[in-house]
Amino acid sequence: KTVNMLEDLLHPNAVEEKRRCKFKRLVQSPNSFFMDVKCPRCYNITTIFSCAQTPVMCASCSVVLCQPTGGKARLTEGCSFRKKVD
């Protein structure tokens, strides 16, 4: 007898793999990342960790760029960001 698998364990669907817990993925990877945040006032770019635990201020104009929450940091309204790639 052969047993039909409903899910291919060696080649998981990318969407389902991203949704899984970081420990139960085929290859463990963190959910956090570094990002470049652009200040809405002076357009200066600052690198911020996605799970920052302290408020991050702009170095040149002292505007608050993000506020810590229980998990990921909340960006201030008007700030734009992009994920940093290695």
C-alpha cells in the first residue's frame, strides 16, 4: 500500500512556510529584521531594528521615528521604511 500525502514536506508552499512559527519552519529563520527609516521632516535615513525596545529619535532633527510596543516597533505616521538586505 502507498499512502498519499496531502502536503509535500520537502518542498513546502512559501506562503504557508512564512506563516508558520519561526521554530517549526523547514529552515529556522527569525521574524525580525533591520530597516532603513526615512524621517518625514528632514528626509534623513536611520537604521532601526524592527523590534526596537526604546523610542528611536532622528539624529539631526530629534523627531521620534518609532515607539516600542510589546513586539514589533510602531513607526511614527509619515515615516517610510524598507527592509535592509544584508
